[in-house]
Amino acid sequence: MLKKCLFPVAGYGTRFLPATKAMPKEMLPLVNKPLVQYGVEEAIEAGLTEIGFVTGRGKRAIEDHFDTNFELEHQIAGTGKERYLDSVRKVIDSASFSYTRQGEMRGLGDAILQGQRLIGDEPFGVVLADDLCLNDELGVLGQMVQLFNQFRCSIVAVEEVPQDQIHKFGVIAGNEIKPGLFQVTDMVEKPAAEDAPSNMAIIGRYILTPDIFELIRETPPGKNGEVQITDALLTQAQRGCVLAYKFKGRRFDCGSVDGFIEATNHVYKTIYLPGGKG
């Protein structure tokens, strides 16, 4: 049974400097809720209530956010402002949180490997908070959990991307075993458009089986000298099975300024304006 979810959050967020000089990029707010909280809420909705963070220097604000602030709560107790804490209180009450550090930025594969001490020997989800995924019904991670319960193997979320964007992603090729679900035959990290095996790009949602940790250890550094999770997953696909799932919902690339502004506008219009869901 899936119950753990890993959040690699050690990156510097250089595309948002100077805002991220002293504040984690994952704490940038979409209206009045930090980006990382959307990801944690998605994990909890999917039944993954043991949340682990792989952090780095300067990320203490994430730990503080998912904790009680007695001084603040005392100051606003009994006032109309107290309701502003309802969503994060619900998250804190619904999950447990643990933390470990990635001492050196060596890629997503290495960040996931550092999380082994939080995960142990069981399957787990991975959420990259930069990718905000929204769906009116079941969230993307919840959709993937349903598939994992059926197939019991590693699963990556994918979406079609334009040719001029392919070089930014890991890209898969695979055999479609049912509509929107592919058995992976190839994976390439950030290929040139002409070398890409398809236009289906991996986005920041994974479900991984625990043998991935040993495969990461066997994986030499790849593109940019980083340990790529894509390379380890390709080995796993060749030795067994990895599925790619074309998810239902909408993804916003909040790791870019344009995508972050687009996501902010969407959340404001659909949730906070009169008639929205909020």
C-alpha cells in the first residue's frame, strides 16, 4: 500500500532571483498559498500521508510552514483572520513530515537516493513542486496510485509538449497498452528535438518501486554531470517494466516566471474570484 511521498526541494530557484535569495522557491505563493502546499495536498488526497522532504541550505521555511506557529496563532485566535490558517492546519493534521538534506546538488536521481532513509524498502510517490497539476476531479498523483494498485510497477506522468520545448524534459517512447498508458521502451534526458523518441515529456509526478534506489547507485552521472532519474528508470524499464501515464488535468510549469504567473492567474480566477471554488 502506498503511503509515502518524497518532495525533492533542495534546488536554488535561480530563475526567480532575487526573490529566492533568502526564500525557498517552493514557498513562493500562488495567491495566498505556497506552491509546495498544493503538492502536499495532492499527495494527501492520493492517500500518501507520510511526507518526506529532501532539503538543502536555506530551506528551513518549508519545515516551519508545516508546523504550528504558537505565537502567530495566539495573536489571531478568535479573530476573523484565524480562518486563513484553515488549509495548512488541515494539512498538518492529515500527514506526518520528515526531512533530510542533499548536501550537494547532484541531480534529481541523487536527491531521490538521499530520500531512501525516509522511504525505506517500499514503493513511494515523488512530487516536484515546480509542476503545479490541477484537475477538477481526482488529482494526478491519485490517478497514478490507482494505476499502481493495478500494475505494481514504477509509473511516470507524461504530457505532449511542443517540439521547441522538448530539450527541457526527459522524453519517453513506448507501446500503448491502453488509451493514455504506455509501457516504456526508451527514455532520453533533455534530447535535441531531432533526437527525441517522441514528444511525450516526463513531468514532476512519479511512483517508484524501491529497487530504484539500487539502480540509481549503479547509474553514472549523465547530462551536466548530474545523476539523472531518467537513466535509472530506463534501466528499470529494460529489466522489468515502467509505465508512462498521460494524465488527466492541467500542468503549469511554476519553475519558470511565465508559468508561475499563468498559474497564479488561473488559481485566482478559478478559486478566489466570486463564483470560484474557494
